[in-house]
Amino acid sequence: MTRTNAQYRLVARPVGLPAASDFRYAEEPAPRPGEGEFLVQVDYLSIDPAMRSWMNEGRSYVPPVGLG
């Protein structure tokens, strides 16, 4: 069974409210775990309001999310 790694990637810094055009959906085969590694399936995801500020370039307590 081939597992899929589904991703939404940030492709542009949002101006104002984020738009669908700021993101790109991508699917690729999930990587095979190496020695001492394991694969995790995520069933639920939490979105924190602070993530919006991480999409901006600028000074913060965490580095900005990279494009792509």
C-alpha cells in the first residue's frame, strides 16, 4: 500500500486575508522510514491564530514560514 503525503504549501506572502492563490496543494508519495525512524499518520490538525503572523516576513519569536 502506497501512502500519500498531502501538503498545502505557502507560495506567496498574504496581503490582508490569506487567499487560495497564496497556497498550492501538492501530493507525493510518503517517504519510507529509515533505520530508527517511523511514519506517523495525522488525523487531526490544529490551526493556531499565531500561524498567520508566521506567514509574514519580519521579526518574530519564530522564523517565518518558507515559501514552497
